[in-house]
Amino acid sequence: MSQVRRMAYLLILIFAAALVTNKVWSIPPPPKFQGVTSADVPHTIGSYRSGADQEMPADVKIALGSADVISRAYDGGNVPIDFVLIGGTDRSALHDPRSCLVGAGWRLEDDHTELLPGANIDTRSCHAVGNPGAPSYEMLYLYVVDGKIIDSPTQIRFAMLKSALLGRKNTPVYFLRFMCPLDKNEAAAAANHAVLQAFAKDMWTSLKQKVSTT
């Protein structure tokens, strides 16, 4: 193939790519992010009750400067449960709990995806194990990006990069995290895991319409 013909084909490919890019960039953006307010999050889930929202540490506020953060402690069941909801539209609203936990000295064990019973959605599950004498925790979490459920931080970064490339600046992103103490007894830990799953299912049922459409 001659050099001239190769250049002609290259120009055709560039022109075709430009046409496709033009059509992609003409996709209208989603509605402006409205967010989930504290009033949208129930204070009662089954036998569990929560008080006022917890104040976030200063470093968390700085790291998640553009995000809406709701943090609650729920009591009244077999095991206390902490719930965090983070909402936003850009990378500063993203939160990888694994990085925070590892940075604070915990080891992550049994990290896997599991189906949330009764909700038919995938969640991420792991154990945050502390040093001897330090507490350990069991955690479930998931992301909702533009109405779609994602259980992997890698997937959410890809989704946000794709959204940015397509010019969708207001794509809503939510992070939901459920956490309870990890019991050293396997039977008790399994029972607490079921309680955490049930709590997460009920909370998701209460919030899914809001986080899937805003």
C-alpha cells in the first residue's frame, strides 16, 4: 500500500471518529443532581433506631468537599449498626472504604461480592480486622451511579471516567455503607451478618427510589 493511500485511509478514519465523537458529545446531560437529604433517610429500620446525624471529622469533610454525607448510628437490635450515605456528582464525592480502612491500620479479609437477600442486588462484603486488642468490623457497601448499582470501586471509577468523557457532568453518584462489629465466634458472626443484611435490605428498600432517579 502506498504512503498516499495509507494517509487517505488515516484521514477517513479520523473524519469518521470525529463524526462519532460529535454525536456522542451531543448526548444531553442528565438532570442536575439534587441529592438525598437527612429527612429522606429513615430513623427507624425494624427494631433499630437512630438519633441525630453524626458529625463527620474535618479531614473527611475536606476529602469529600463536594459531597453530601449522612452518617448515623443505629441501636436496638442484636448488634449496633453504623450507616453512611455519600452523594455527589464528581470524583471528589467518590469514597473507597478499603483505602480508608487500610490507611487506618485494618486488614481486609473475605472481600467478595454477595447477593443481598430480599433485595436482589449485589453488594460488596468484607471484614476489617484490627490489630490484637483493636475492634474488627463487618461491612457491606455498594455504589449507585446514574441509577445503576455497582459493587466495585474499579467499576465506579470506570463509570465516572466514561461519564466525564461523554460530558455528563451531573451524573449522580451514591455510596451506601453498612457496618457492625465482627464477633470472634463464628456462629455469632454469621447471625450478625444476617442481621446486617436484613438492615441493608430494608434501608435500600426505603432509599432505592430516591437514589435511582436523582
